[in-house]
Amino acid sequence: MRSDHRRTRAARRGRAAVAGIVLLLASAANRAAAQTSHFSACTTGILANCADVLLTATPGGGVGGTTLFEIALRNLGSTSTPALPTSIYFLVFGTGLPPAPGAEVSALPVPGPIGGATLADPSPWDLFENGDAVFLSALSNNGVGGCVVGAPVGGFGQAGNTCGVGQYLTFSFSTPRLLDPRAFSVLDLEVVGLDPTLPTDSCGARSPCAVLPVGGVVPEPATMPLLAAGLAVMATLGARRRRRSEVA
């Protein structure tokens, strides 16, 4: 009887060990399957403000085995006025996929500071993914700040500050789609300067951002085919903004 118990316990331990190994292998496979795209996108107007963007997709890493997608943002500041505090408060990415009506993803992610970034306003952002585009908007109008810290002006401010290399505010969501960050393009990037005149700048579908690689694969800047997609996305954006203002 004792030998039977020992064999049973050994079998259970063996099954538990095998299960643990399977989980470790699955986790390692998910990490190995993660895809990234790392680039900087710069507005070309009055602020000439750049953003360091790191996109990561982990198939199977999201809720219920969906894709976990993370947007990491670092504000590199204004190259035309380096001492001006700025805030990146709105972005739209083209995914390279077709629209997915009826299967959209809507989330309210809270910014996650990493690498030494600071977070002063933990209020959620509005994230909407409809297959062909991902919208990310600061509901409080407090966006991602850079090295230069600034006080709120005219309803705009900084949710947190990102300065050194590796400092980001991150936004994560789960999607049923296999989004490939290497196929992403920047359809809209909106920045505001925090001084009494509230200078604004943007780039994207209508005025392509200056996009440069940061040690990896980079999406192409908006071209004529993307322009049409971008205009369609902007129409969706306008409708979403109108609905928000009507609800408010």
C-alpha cells in the first residue's frame, strides 16, 4: 500500500512538473512570437516635435488568448523650441488590415510609466481599434510630456514625463486580430505647446510625419494609398469626437 501511495505521489509530481514545463514553454513561445516596431515620428510644422514610439504585439498574450498589443510613447520634445514644454495627446495608427465592423475594440487604458518615467495623472485614455486603425486619445487632455515639465495651460497638460532613453508611458489592450506592428503607419500625431498661446502641431495622413528607425523595422510614411485610408480614419475620428461632445 505504501509503495502504491509513493507511486501515486510520484505520478502527481510528474504531472505537475510536466504541466509547469508546458506553461514555461508556452510563455517562452509567446515571448518569442512577440513582434516589435521601434521608430520616431516627428511633426514638420511650427513645433517640429518628435515622439519615440515602440509598438509590441504578443499573439496569445491577451485576455482569452487574444493578441496583447502595447503602445509605448516617449516625447522627445520640440526641436524648434527645446525649452518649450509640450504634450502629445492624440495619435492614430494605420494597421495595414481591413476594417472589422462589428468586432471593434474599445478600451480605457491607464498609462503605465516604465524606465523611470513619471506619472502625475493616472486617469484613463480612450483607445479604439476597428481593424484598420488604432486611435489613442487623452480624455483629460493631459498627454505625454518630455524632459521639459510644464504646468497646465488652457485645459491641456502633461499626464507624466518621459525623458531618458527607455522612459515611456505605455498603453496596452487585447484584440482578437493578429496586429503586426511592422505594418503600422502614423495617420495622426497631435502635439500642443504649454504656453499661453497654445501652439499646436500635427502630422499624419494630410501632412506626413518624418519617420526614422530606432534600431528596427519602420513603417513607411503615409503615401498616396495611405492618404485615402487616413482620410477615412479622420472621418471616423470626427464622428467619435462629435458623439463624445454630444454625450458631454
